[in-house]
Amino acid sequence: MRYGTTAGFTRRGFKVPGLGLVTCTMAALMGAVPGYSQETAKVALPDTTKCPDVIAEVATCYTAKHASGAFLLAALPKNWNGNLVVFAHGGPDVAPPTAIRSQADLTKYSYAVKLGYAWVASTYRREGYGVGMAAEDSDNARRIFIERIGKPKRTILHGASYGGLVGAKTIETYAKGADGAANYDAGFFNSGIVAGVPQVHDFRADLRVVYQYYCKNLPRPDEAQYPLWTGISADAKMTLAEMTKLIDECTGITKPASARTDAQKQNLANILGVMRFPESMLVRHMQASTLLFRDIAQRMTNGRSAFSNMNVAYKGSSNDADLNRNVVRFDADPQALAILKAEGTPTGQLPVPVLSIHSINDPQVAVEVQTPYREMVHAAGRGDRLVQAYTDENAHTGQSSAELAASLDSLMQWVEKGVKPTPQSIAAGCERWRATFDGLCNSHPEFSPKPYGTRFYSREASR
């Protein structure tokens, strides 16, 4: 049996004993959930797939592939409370998407399904950078859930890491439908890169030139040269493993400190001293400052630089004067910069309430990204719609299920009852949710992040 397409979503080979049975099964599954309609049930469900073990007994999972190439994964709890979480994942990925890409995210954020929320996520249609593209893919997941599974009472956009930036753009772009009805009721971000591009990638431009100053192997002097703002040459076939080997050659990053040569120790100390992030993040950030930068140059800026380090004074090395005198310098093309900012920077015009939580010791996305986001939201006159709260884990997106549950619950109280949360009320809520979920409550209600320029090298004065 073959079914047609809906909104670009293709169904093939789904065997149903009878459409009436699907309707009956859905009606039984939904119960008396407000917003559910028999019209929704008349469309065949997506294919079922194995749920992650943590929710296998409490939910049914569905999978599909959108015509764009993006893969969808949905989980419908048997005790659905009528609300939907649309999840935007981290990245950007350097490998093409797969059907199982979102399984790990569903496992990690299974607390929402256990609380009765339906959950849906889309991969992004291709690997590489593209905030607007990823926002469209995420909203497609919402649309398909409604068309093929059920219409929710409330819809929350949850973005993690890079997905925080994607989520911020999603709610700004797709908050309301053509009929004026709300598509999203709130936004929830954890460890989100909410400050926007190119600001959050400027430090990776610094890393690219600082690394090359000390290591001189990407490219080597006898290899074809290319502008470092492109990350890596356009035709390079380098894998992450091959890149790690080069980084290890220079710094000994994969070896115990005792196994590193004196030169490697010095190179690593200089790079980390200037860049101000832990050594565990060196390979990850180098991956972004090479492969991601090439993607930005090729797909977004028409081969022009959107980054500049012309006025940056690097500090923290064994010889700052020599570093600043000889490091590669480049300037940003105004049009390329404008393209990247328009595509990847939120406006701060929050159409719905937003709760953003972040660990003060996040090793990958510095907590200081929350400061420019708060500033742009307040500049747009929407400060009353933003709450920021802080936890204390030494891991990226490392918040516990209790912390996440407290945040989501507080956000829903804000949406449904008008009770705006505070960092203090979220912290208190976490302690209550520990009776249901494992994990500590590392809340810091008193914390306020410093300006972003105190963590990395600021460019705002020159932009």
C-alpha cells in the first residue's frame, strides 16, 4: 500500500490493516486530549521505530524522511499530556545526516517524554553550517507531527548548543502561522549558542591563526597555501582523524602530558594560554575553525571572509610581542559579514516567553554568550519575555534531568498561568523534581555572566 505526500513528506510501504483501525488506535492513544481531531487520524501514521530503552515502555516512536533530506524522529507517550516539544539539535555536523541521528538526543532528553510531553526532532537536511536552513527543518518537524500524529495544545521549541541559536531563529521566524495563530508558545534553550554569528565564532578565527603560528602544519610551508579564514582548502579531503593526527604532531594532545615532548608542551601551553579554553576542547574547536569555516565560505559568503582579526592583541603566550607581530591577519568583507549576521544572529524580538539555562563552567560554549543575548533582547524591548538561569556542571549541555524538568515545568507555568519564573524559583523547583528524576541540582541563582569580550577577544568596537 502506498500513500501520497503531505508538505513534502513522503510515505512508502507503511502497511496498515485498515485506515479505520489507525483512527481507532490513535483515538484510543490520544484519549480526550484537547486539540486532537479525527481529521488528523485520517492520515496514515509515520513508520514506527524502536524507542530508546529509557522510554520504550511508556511511548511509541515514529520515524520519517522529509523530501528535503532531513530525518525525523518522534515520540508519543502513552499518557500524552497534549503538549509537544520540538527539539533542535547541536552541531553543525560534519557528516551527512542519518536516520538514527536524533536517537541519542531523545535518550538524553527523555525526561520530557516521561513527563507526558510528545517530542519531535529533525536532523538538518545536510551537514555543515546553515542556521536558517536548520530552523526551517525544525519547523517542518512540528508541521509533520501535527499533520501525521496529532495537534498539540502547546508547543515548546527546545534548542541545545547550536540548536539554541537554531531555536532562537525558529521562534522568531515561525512563531505564528499565516492565519495569525501561534505555532510556538515558548522557547527553552540549554547551553545555547544564543549570541549569534559571527560573534560566537570569532574566537575560532583567532584559534585558526594562533594554531598556525605555532604548528605550521595546516598547511605546511611546502604545501599549497590558502587564506586561513577559509579554514582549510576547498578541495581538501581531510578527515577528523587526520586532522587530529596533525594537532597531535604539534601539541601531543592525544598523549599523557608525561609523553609529550618539550616542544609539544610549549606549543600546547601557548595555544591554550592565548585561547583561554581547556585542552579537552582543542580538537573540537579546531574542527570548527577548519571544516565549518570552509563550509561558511563556500555556502554562505561566496568565498569572502566574514571574520577579522586585524585589531586583536593576543595575550597569554610566552612571547606576545612576537606572536602579534607575525601572526596571520585578515579583514572581513562587509558584504560577507552582513550576510552571516543576517543569517545567524537573533534579533532579540522575542514573540513568546523564553527560558535559557547555561552552565557557568561549560567548557565548549562559554556562559558569557548569554550576555549579548540578554542585551539584544532588552534593546528590542522584550526583556520581560526572557529569563536566564545558571547551573554548574563541567560539561557541555550537562544539566541533569531534574534541572531540565524544573526548567520546563517553570516555563509551562509561565505560559499557562502567567507566573514568570526566576532563577530562585527554578532552583527550588529542581529540588522538588529530584524526587522524580536522578541528578543533582547545581543551581546558582545569584550568578550573572560577564561581558562576552572578557572571555574572548572582542571585535564589537570595530563592527
